[in-house]
Amino acid sequence: MDQNPDQIILGDVTVTRVKEFYGSVAMTPSQFFPDSPDGVWEDHRDWLAPDFWNPETDECHSAIQSWLLRSEGRTILLDTGVGNHKDRPYAPLWSRLDTAYLDNLAAAGVRPEDVDIVVNTHLHIDHVGWNTRLDGRTWVPTFPNATYVMPRRDFEFWDPANENKSVLGRGNQNVFEDSVAPVHRAGLTHLWDGTYRIDGNLRLDLAPGHTPGSSVLTLESGGDRALFVGDLVHNAVQIAEPETNSCFCEDPVESRATRHRLLGRAAEDNALVFPAHFGGRGAAEVVRSGSKFAIKEWAGFSRLS
């Protein structure tokens, strides 16, 4: 294992955590996870607090971060957070941010022009923001030499021209226009469906439910395995209670089925599970616990603060 507390090595792939935000998302468990069983947060208080839940304020904590992968000589950025200076009238927590994300990326040894591939696991507000940056009054691709790999189903679902209805209501307003369309117009997108092989170590597969095009990135290198599951697991409570959806899941039934399938696969393969938004140690191995799951061991990242 590498000595960098924000980096681990899995087979031939280096995985680095790049932080944008960590803290309260100003939602209680009952708001964020309305179908979580009564008492479950208190039952698991000893390991949910303080990284995933603050019992004193009854607020959920989340990280906004990217997973930076170096594989087969290429630099791959998985999800790009919220972004700076974005107008988010129906998501004020994420509106007009001014974070040090690009500085944190630079601290990991990567300039925007060094990124070869950007992977958006899905096209929610907090997964595509740094796809673009403001140049004067124009949104331009932040990573000018990258191919932006996006699930076609999400691209079509969130395109305002298609007038699809979402459980978010207007919560994703402006996101397609300022963070997706500019890179598409620049000819930098690759829209995929079904399965997409990035290289010998990395493969994308559809994992719908949270959104129509939600995807999972599988890492298989040497004897190591990992699943980067995006928002199918949004908070650690969903490992202990996999029937629990967030309030942002477009298809609750499909989301539950996909979560069970992916966590079951991770348990069988001894794969590290990398959710998009875990604070704490960022990722974990899981084991079956009856029809549910439990944490076997946390990954070796430093705890976010």
C-alpha cells in the first residue's frame, strides 16, 4: 500500500481521492433516506457517527469528491463534483461555490490538461460540475484533452429538450446546459450503453435505478477487485439496510435490486466498494449479514475532515 494517505494501489491501478467538499448536507436522515427503518440510525450510531451522521444536529454528512485512477498509462477522473460558480437556484447548498478542487487535483499531481478520460457515473448536479469551468462568460471544458464518457440513457433523460419528469423536480436545473452540453458541443463526449471497456483493468456497466443511466465501474487488476458504485450507495447506512433508498432515486424498486446485486457481488469477490459520497475512510470491503450486509474492513484512506 502506498504511503500517501489519500492514495491506495489496487493491482496495477493507483486510486487517489480528490476532495471538493465534506460536511453536512443540511438534510436529516428522515429527509435524505425517508424509507430507512425506524431506529436504524441510532442502532448503528457507533459507526455511522460522526463520518456519516451527526446525532447532535441530526444531519447527514457527505463527501463530494472524485476518484482519480491511473491505469495503463492514462489518467482517469471518476465523477467531477459540483463545480465552481454554477447557478443552482433549486439546490442552494451547491450554488456559486468557490472551492479549492483544482488545487486539490494539482496536489495529486494532475493538471486539467493531463486528464485523458472523465467518467460521469450519472449526470446529477454533484457528479458533473467540474466538467466545465467559466472562461469569461462562457462554460468551457475543464479537461480539454479528455474524452468525457457518459451513459447515453442519462444524457437523453436529462436533456431538457426531452422534457422528462424527475423526482428532483427542478433540482437539476441548469446542469445539462452548463456542465454537459458544452463538452458535447466541443466533440469531447463518448455516449455509451450496456457495457463499455475503458482498458484491461476497468469496465463500465449500467446499474440503473438511482437514475436511468447510473453506472458502476469495475476494477479488476492482479488479485484486486473494486466496484465504484456512484450513488447506488449514498450513505453507509445503506450497507446495513440495503432496502433503503435516498430520496433522489428515480426508480426505487430498481435501485434496491441493483444495490443488493452489487453489494452481493462485492461480498463474493472481496471487492472494495467505492461510493461517490462516503466520508470517513472512503471505501470498504463488505460481507453478507443474512439478507443484509456489514462492513468487513475500511479502506486505507485518511478520514476526511
